[in-house]
Amino acid sequence: MITTAVHDDVAAFATEYRRLAPDVPLHESVAWLRYCDRRSRGRMRYVTARGDRGELLGLTALRATEDGSRASANYDVVELLWPGPNGTPPVPVDRLYPQLFSAVSGSRCLFRVLGGVETEVRAALAAAASALADADGSVLTFAYLPDGAVVEEIAEALGTREHAVVGADTVLDVEWTDFEGYLARRPRGRRGSIRRERGQYLASGLTTAVHESTAVLGERTALLQVRLADKYGVAASVESVLEDYRDLASTLDDDVLVFTADRDGTAVGVCVCLRDGDTLHIRSVGFDYSAIGDAFVYFNLMFYEPLLWGLDAGVRRFRFGNGAYRAKELRGCRLEPLHGVVRWPGSLTAECADSVARREVDVRAEVWGAARAPA
């Protein structure tokens, strides 16, 4: 018999979880969950599944959002299915709250179960999350799962057919021993473009510095990130970025790696990364556009400088997250589908029907293009 429970504190299961899954990726670790707790300001909910003897069998994490004013883009079904200022849901936006969104920061879904009983435990966790959503009529979403078969299991447990591809991760595996080896794997035309981008950066007078903690992060780098957000019409503030820095410092400081592009000792570009063993996650960037000119700082600081650093640091895989798919693919990334499932409450079931499937059409065109989209 499997029993489930809901917690709002990682401490309630942290020790057992470490025993259940001692070698999990960074984004499924207790340290990462503590970071998510801080970022959510108490809105994380954890559903655990236990066996007959009370042993922990599985876990999933959800974030509760009461209304749109407190929504975060990576935890919001509105942004997932109808992104950007031109997105138009089929119902008034305020009816799409409250929400329970199963994901952790970094556009990933934590759905960890013990081997051998995966299907039963996943069904129990999904049912418990569904009951939690029913308590206040929340929209329930599981997103950013790489395994479509798992999503189908979750959808069956929830009694919904609203599941589809909702995005992609961009991944680059190291198959070379030097930068020329990386270039050799790019098409001939791309090699020339990359060499030109490197050349202009190196001739610009900018220098790259690497910092292995959050110590370099402060108001200056926060301002750089806000300027990038402003360029793309994304709401951000220096204080919100500084809050993120403080949350990182208190939970994951040893895992943070920062690249800065400096001019005369002042950072004009920043790239914040997370080191997870032999994997480097490229997390966020920012720039002072008035000071970088045409030096291709974006691609150098986010791509080429981390690649060069990784050659000496034992990095075998780079994860560049979602978005800017074509630019990342041109530089060698493969695109890995991420799936999601939504269970609408009450009348939204009919009014929002097929919203996930319609979003998948746009996602496939955006990520792969109509001619290249995987089946």
C-alpha cells in the first residue's frame, strides 16, 4: 500500500530523500530544493509517497500561486501555453489562478521515484497532487519533463488528455580536446562566423574573468541582467536579481560559477552558471550594451568562454536552457523535447480544451521548424 503526504518544508524528508537518491543531479538535490524554497518565499509544496513500512518511495515538488501578481514565468501555465504580450488564453486570465505547478527553478520537473515501483508511485504522487489542487480549484501543471512516456502515465493518473511538448532543452556534449576540435565539428560556414565572433571579442580590449562563487555578484551585475531583460520586454528589477543572488549564496554558493567580461576593471557582461559535476548549466546573462559595441559579447561570454574554461575543468556537457533555439543549434547544441501535462478544474476543462496541443504546434515550429520537428 502506498500512502502520500504533503509538506511545505524540505527538512521533513531531507534525510530520507538523500538515502533514496544519493546521486541525483543538482536540480533534484536537497540543496536545490532549499534554494527553491527561498525563491518561492514559502509557496513550495512537496508530495511524498511511502510504502507499507513508512519508507520513502518517491517525491514531487510543486509551487503554489494564488494570483497572477505573484506568478513567476517558469511556474505559470499562462506563460507556458500563451507566452509573451500577444498570448491570449481562451478565458480571462484571472480564472487561471490559483495554480499548482510541478517544477523546480531552472525549468525542470522533480519527479523522483524508487526503481521497481515507478508506475505505481508516479500514479500515487499524481493523484495526491490532484487532490491538493482540488482543495482550492487550482490548475495543476506538470512541466519540463524529458520523458514523454512518463507524462503519459501522469496524464492517465490525472484523467486528462492535455499533454504535449511544451519546450526544449539545449545541450552540447564535449567531443573534442581543444577549441579547434569544437570548430571542426561545425559546418564550414559556421566556422568562419565563430572565428569572426571570437576575433572581434579578443580585439575589443575586453578581458574575461572567472569567479567560483557568488562573491562577484552585486548591484553592478544585477543591473547588467536587468538591462538584458529590458531589451526583451521582460519585467525585472535590480532588487529582484539581488534577492536571487542572496538565495544562491545561502544555498548553493559552492556550485556557482560566474564569467564576467570586464573593461578597465568594470564588468560590462556577466554570465551566471551552475557547476554540477561534469555538467555546466548556463543560467543567466546580462550586458551593458553601451559599452560592449560589436564585440559579440553575448556568444563569447555565454558559449565560447565557458567552452574554453570547461576544457581544463573536466566539463563534458553544457546545458544552455530553453529559448534562442536556432542560435544555440547553430553553435552545436542538440534540442531535447520537454513535455508537460495540464489538468484543468471545473468548467475550464471544456473552455481550455486542446490548449496544450495547440501550444505544441507553435513550440515545434519555434524549436525545430516545420520540416525538422521530431515525431
